Amino acid sequence: MTTFGIDRLLSDPALLHELEGRRTALIAHPASVTQGLVHSLDALIAAGVNVTAAFGPQHGIKGDKQDNMVETADETDARYGIPLFSLYGEVRRPSGQMMSSADVFLFDLQDLGCRIYTFVTTLLYLLEEAATSGKSVWVLDRPNPAGRPVEGTTLIAGQESFVGAAEMPMRHGLTMGEMGHWFIKRFALDVDYRVIAMDGWDADGAPGFGWPTDRVWINPSPNAANVNMARAYAGTVMLEGATLSEGRGTTRPLEVLFGAPDVDAAAVLAEMMRVAPEWLAGCGLREVWFTPTFHKHAGALCHGLMIHAEGEFYDHRSFRPWRLQALAFKAIRNLYPAYDLWRDFPYEYEFDRLAIDVINGGPALREWVDNPAATPADLDALASRDEDAWRESIAPLLLY
């Protein structure tokens, strides 16, 4: 049995005693629930914790906002009469007024283990503001459902954004509690910080490989529907910077390697096998057809490939979603040299850079895809160097 941070807090009288007499705020979303599926806000108040405010990240504390750059307004909780502050609305960094609402901030967000998932940046902003205002931050730790594998090139200094908090690879391999320790070290933050660690979490072992099979999955954001998506996300999220569909407007978003009405998926798969067959390891790929009901290619029949990083098709140590997605882009570029691949639009409040570069923390992946002379070995050498450096830097911070 795996015990998450929220459950450890609620079951430990000594920890609850430390919150007595202190105004407490909760940062939460729909997946912020106890083992018994009680939302953390309800459970904390029922336990007698003096919760004076709650905060919602991107997609809102209710998780009802579907797409990127769909903001949530501040409101008052109808049940408890406390303010519900949005960290994805007028501000993304907590204001002084927001920080004045509590003494201790409990961060209880389920993450996906990917740099671009904005809850990572929300944690950094909270830590920075807590350091400035003398507040305490407790992370109620939850699993990294993608486990410990690390993958991708490191964000280049100067390329930071709301989907790129600092110099880390796409797939970071940390829990949010561990990430807090890394941020404090990286930015030399003087903040009262603690992690309410999990009990019994197996970061890489079968059968869950990061996600405990004795816990139900609840979407931490509207398009994070299952563990297969969480495993694939470090690759498929790059489709947000491409004109290809990531499956939004279908029932399995961000589990497809691509979809488009003008691309032959079977031919793309054959080209991927020709270029770098080893990058297809660790999962199953299946031809699919789908018609998005909204978003890119809405109403058009798309041909694509579905990723199955699950069951008998999944190998935890050989599956590399970032390379797999890069290879799909490369194959499409090889087959359709003039294809309008990169989507040019405002992405996560970045208006002057291509979304694919914002997502990857620099232009290296796009340049590799677009360069006919660039080989898989070129990208692998670049990423492998960054991955090795990251593993070395985080080794002292691992709690599990």
C-alpha cells in the first residue's frame, strides 16, 4: 500500500499539531484527494485544520478549463466561504495579497513528471514568494507516474517560460517534493520548506513503474486521462507546437504520436523504422483514424498512430517518448519536406518564439528535424549528455 503525503499528514497527530494556530492555504486540483477519494480541502477542514484560502493552478481548482491559455477567475468557495485564488488568471505568480492569506502553504498537486506541465513552475513561483514573505511551504508528496527515467535536452538559460521553470530536461524523474529541494538549491532560496513524504512508493518497480496500482487515477488536468498518457506525455506534448493533432477533441488526447488528414501514418511508421528502429522500443504503435470534435483538424478524418505504453507492450527502461516523438517529426519531414509542421501562435504567454522552441527550451529539436543532414546519433549525443548531467545533479536529492 502506498500512502501519499496528504494521507500521512491526516493520520499523524504530530503533523496536524504543527498546523494548530496557523492559517493554512491549500494548492490543489481535482486529483488532490485522499486514499478514500475525499478532496484534500474537505479532508483538511474536517480534520480541524484552519484553512483560510485555497489556490488553483492551470485548468483551475475544479479542473474544468480544457485548453492552454484558458484562464480561471478568483472566486469564493460556496461551501466554506474562503477565497479560491487562481494561479492561472490575472496572475500566475502569487501576489502579496494572496501570500498574506495564510502562514503555511500546503502544495498538493499531482504532477506528470514533465518539465512542461505547469505545476512545476507554479511550485517554483510559490517557493520564491514564500521566501520573500517569510511563509512556510509543505509539499504533500505524490508519485511521479512516469517514474525515474530522465529524457530530453536541457532547457537553455534564457529560454525560461511558464512551461520551462529552469534548466532541466523534459522528463525530469522527480516527485514534486524532490523538485522543491532542487529549486531551493538551484536558486539559493531561504524558505521554510518541508516534504511530507510518501510511504511505500516504488519509483520504478513492476507492476506500476511509478504509479501505484492500488490507487485510482484521477485526471490532474482535463486531458491527462490515464497512466498511458502520463508515460507518453514527455513526447506527445510537443504536438502542441505542431500543426499535427495531439488528439484533443477525442477521448484519448496526448496518447497519439500524431494525427492529420494529409499524412499517411503507415508510411510515417515505415520511415521511422528505417531511420531509427531502436527509438520505437518499449511500446506498441497502432494505426488509428479519428475525427476531432474541436481543436486542430476539427471535423476532419485524421490518420495517425496510437501509443500503447502499457501492459505487455510497455518496457519501462527502453521506452523513450521524447525520442519517439522527435522521430515521428523527422519521418514526416523526410516524407513531406514542405509540410507546414510548426505551429506559429501565442503559446503559454510567449509571443515571440515558436511554440515548439518554447516547449523544448530552445531550438535544438526543431533544427534537428528540419536539417536533412542531421542523424539520430546527433540528437542522441546532445540529449544523452544533458540527461547524464541531470541524473548526477539530482542524485543527492532523491527521497525514495
